[in-house]
Amino acid sequence: QFGDAYLLFAVNVTYLPIPIIGQIIWASTDHRIPKWAGGTLLVVAWCAYTLGDDPSIARVDNAYDLALFLALVCFLIGLLAEPRLRERRFWIGLSERSYSLYLLHMQVSYVLLGYLQPHLAFWPSLILAVATTFAVVEVSYRLVERPSHRLGRRLSRGRRPLPAVGMATG
């Protein structure tokens, strides 16, 4: 009824519960809110998120629900297993490259899958796309992300941190 601009706004608003879910998990695990309140808020936030599947509101594809659910399950497994995962080089390396993976996964894997699918079966195409994505991520991490982190640390040496908003400074 309100046109394309409203639809784009509505679709984007339906994703707001995702960072809220992350904040609820953080607040619960950091003991800032009781576990029962965190659980209740998680259910409310999840319901708000899945409400976005109503085609009259916004999203028309429930693939995002499944992806978010699987991501939350993986996150919670990692959170519960954190003491054992903390010192593993594989997990540290993956977490260091997660931003590059986030930025590049669609551009590399989707394009490659689109190219390979007419010529190869799904599984070989998927394996090649995932392997290529991780190779591109590694190059990006080594040539862009890691050097920019070093530069940021070098530029910030000797600077005093800004005071937190609303906190008295002395």
C-alpha cells in the first residue's frame, strides 16, 4: 500500500531482532540480566523476527529463519564450549578472518556457484566455491585486514582514550 520505499524499510526493520538477540545473549551470559529474563526476551525477540515472514508485512522467504536459527545454535554451542575452544589455533584463526569471510562470502561463493552449476554437479560446485571463498578470504586477511589492524594500533599509540559518554572524568 505504501510503495516500494516502505517495503524496503519494512524488510530491513524485520532484521532488527537479530542484533537484539545477540545483546540478550551477551547480557544473560555477562550476568547483567537474570537467565529467566534472558530466556523470556529471547523468545519474544525470536517471535518478533519470525513475524517478519508474514508476506503482508515484509519478508516472503523463510530461509533467513533457518539460517539465523542455525547460526544461533552454532553460537550457543561455541559459547558453552568456549573454555575448550579458546586456545585452539583453528578457532582463533577463523575468528580473526570472520569479518573478511562476512564481507566476501556472497561475492565469491555465489558468483562461483552460478558459474559452476551448469557445468558441474552441486556438491563438487559447492566444495570448489567454499574452498575458493576461504582462499580469497585468506588473501584479503593477509593483504588488507591484518595490515590495517597493525596500522590502526600504530596510529593509536600514545593517544588517550575518549571518556565514556555520561561518565565523570577527573
